[in-house]
Amino acid sequence: MTELLRTVALAFGYQRRALTRPIDLALHGGEIVVVLGPNGSGKSTLFRTLLGIVAPVAGEVRWAGRPLAQHSPRELAECVAWVPQSPGAAFEFTVEQYAMLGRLGRLAAGASPGRADRAAVARALERLGLEDFRTRPLSHMSGGERQLAAVARALAQEATTLVLDEPTTSLDFGNQGRVLDVVASLADDGLGIVYSTHDPNHARRAGTRALVYLPDREVVFGAVEELVEPVTLSRVYGVPVEGAHTGDGRLVLSIAASRDAVPASGACGVRSSGNAA
């Protein structure tokens, strides 16, 4: 498999202060690396460092075997497309126009989108089921629909890797599964995927490898099956995590119920005493 991304002893953070110990990870075509950790642990900062928005504290990011700093903006656009956690647009774009923004990094200076660009946008909208929303203003879309439009914009860029910061965070249950299925199908097509999530079940459903933030600035990288499991996740989140297997053998993870849980309430929130009045 082609190596798309590698970090070498990468330390990242702000004001020369690293948020974690150095990270070594690799991403190949067809792989999905899922990033998990508590709020504020630095997942978004890692992504900004991979994209060159934030300079590393130490170490190196390599895209397609070359240091990030050696890539021109157009070369980097061929390597990686980015979907932020809360996508939006400063102007009143339609969904189609917004997706077309993904093509800008591939255009020569001053050039207008051509037939190939329009075809790439059409394919992206079709893959996300957004054809019927093509002419709708982005401001008239729900938060979840805007998230899907942002994924379409990244797909239209036709980069070899997609980096997605919590892509399912504002989606309803059905669209969460839809986006995860799209992510998995893109990996099947040979793309590399890096995405963060707060749902370990999403990681197990769509991930192949995991980067997991542990206490005391420690980070581990390995197979999803080995790291996204109750013992490790209990350390990550500081709460007891348990797992149960479905009929087809899949492990489903959840927060263990507290022994001090409040008794079930009756109608209107009144606790049931079990005795008739």
C-alpha cells in the first residue's frame, strides 16, 4: 500500500508547549485512522498541525514521502482535504457552489472551473445524496445537512487523504451511519482517512487503526480492535466502560451504569414506590 502520511516524533501544541508526548503514525491508502480522546486533549490541534496551519513544536509531518514544508499549496491540495468540525461559509453559497470550493486548490491562478471540476462536484454531491439540494443556499440547510455539504466539498477536491474533525457530531442517527458508510467506501477506493470521534462504536465500525489519547500526555497508536476496548477507554475517559457482543459478534461499547443510579421515575417524573396509595 502507498504511504500517504507519516509523522516522525511529532510534538504539537501552542507557544512551543507540546500537548502530548511525540507521536509517530503512518497512514496508507485504504486505511482509516480514528483519533479518540477527551475534550481539550488536542485532537483538533493535531489536525491543524498535519495541515500546516499550526507549526510543529518538534518533529516532522510528511505527505507523500516529503516534508510538509516542501509542498506548494497546490501539491498539498492533491494530498489532503479538510472537513472542520463546524463548517460554514461567509457568503450565501448554494450547496453546489460550496462544494466547488474544493476545486480551487487545483485550479491555476485566475482560472475558472471547467468541465472536469463540475464533474467532480457532481460526483461528490451524488455520493452524499445531495443532488436535490444542489441549488439550495447553505444558510437554508440544517446543521447536519451543512456537514454533509462540507464532506462533499472535501470529496470534490479529489485529494488522496481526507481529514475530518468529528464529521458526525451534528448529524441525526441515520446520517451518522450514512457518513460512516461513505468514509468506509472511500477507503475501499484507496483513499486514506483520518477522523476524530467521541463515539468509540463509530471507531470500531469504520476504523482500521486508532490514535488514542491517554492520561499524562501519553498517546498510543495501533489496531482499532486492540485499543478501542473497555480497559483502554476507561483510562481515556475516567469512567467505567463496558462492552457487550451482538448476535453477529460485534463489540458494542457503553458507559457502565452507576450502582447509585436514580430509580426509574413514573409519569411526570414522580418516582414509583411500588406501593399502591
